[in-house]
Amino acid sequence: MRAQVKVKIRKMSISDISEVLRIEESSFPAPWSYWLFFQELISPQRYYIVAEKDEKIIGYAGINWVIDEAHITTIAVVKKERRKGIASLLLKKLIEKAKELNLKFLTLEVRESNIAAQLLYLKHNFRVEGRRMGYYSSPREDALIMTLYL
Ligand SMILES: CC(C)(COP(=O)(O)OP(=O)(O)OC[C@H]1O[C@@H](n2cnc3c(N)ncnc32)[C@H](O)[C@@H]1OP(=O)(O)O)[C@@H](O)C(=O)NCCC(=O)NCCS
């Protein structure tokens, strides 16, 4: 059985961005900037959360939505805390929020080579619905579109 980690999920605030960026920069080949997170946090129809352990941020995720469709914009967990169910906790919270908002589905793009993330989404009942050719740069790669109907 996997060790239980004491983790708190709460809303992300602007003062969290610098801590979040440390995870972002070691998780993505083309990381978001401070200003991108800032813009997201001050925009309407956004919901960003962090996972905290011992008062340190160990993961984060976010959605935005238009009409009845939500889009997962980001999700990452600090390397040393991976495979402990943290991303699953974040994802469940996003799904709960999308249901609360009466949205019809949650969708996202994932790099074709990112098998860990695809398995995470599959475990939470997302299914592959399509492909966006050359969606990503550095390195250039197709995106799979994965969707969960709520
Ligand atoms: C993808 C990511 C967010 C997963 O975070 P995590 O906290 O390790 O995920 P969880 O522990 O909740 O894993 C849930 C399930 O996802 C799958 N999974 C997660 N990481 C995996 C890996 N490295 N290899 C295989 N399966 C994996 C497994 O099915 C796992 O369930 P299990 O542990 O019971 O087998 C993390 O690896 C990460 O931050 N990656 C870099 C950023 C990224 O790629 N984000 C996604 C962008 S679309």
C-alpha cells in the first residue's frame, strides 16, 4: 500500500506564483512565465489550485471555461512527490468544480510522448478524442485531445 501523504488542496493566489514557477520550470520543456500565471489568476472563468504539504507547494492545476466547456490548462507535481496520488487529488478537485459549475465536459491537450499524463487522465476516465498536428513547439509534437464528459 502506498504511504499516505498529508496534503491540503487550496486556491492558488498571486503570492504563490514564484513557488509554482519552480515546479513549472522543472516540469515542462516550454514553461509558463510569471506573467502568464498572473494573467490567468486575474482573469474571470478560471480556477487554479495548489496542493500543499508541510506548507510547501508540491503541485498545482487549473481550468478555464467557456459556456459549458472546461479546459484543463495545466497540471504538475514536483518530481520527488510524484506517484503518490497528488495529481489525482488535484484532478478530482477540478472535476468537482466543473460539476459544480454545471459544465458538460472537461477537455485538454497532452503531448503524444507524455505517457505518464495520458495514463493519469485515462485513470480518471478521460478518453482520447482527437489529435492536433504540430500543436507543441520545443520540441515540435502533436497533441492528443482527451475529454471527460461530466
Ligand atoms: C503527469 C503528472 C502530473 C502526474 O502526477 P502524479 O502526482 O505523479 O500522478 P498520480 O500519482 O496521481 O498518478 C495517477 C496515475 O497516473 C498514472 N501515472 C502517473 N505517473 C506515471 C508514470 N510516471 N508512469 C506511468 N503511469 C503514471 C498511473 O496510472 C497513476 O496511478 P498509479 O500510481 O496507481 O499507477 C506528473 O508526472 C508531472 O507533473 N509531470 C510533468 C508535468 C506534466 O506532464 N503535466 C501534464 C501536462 S498535460
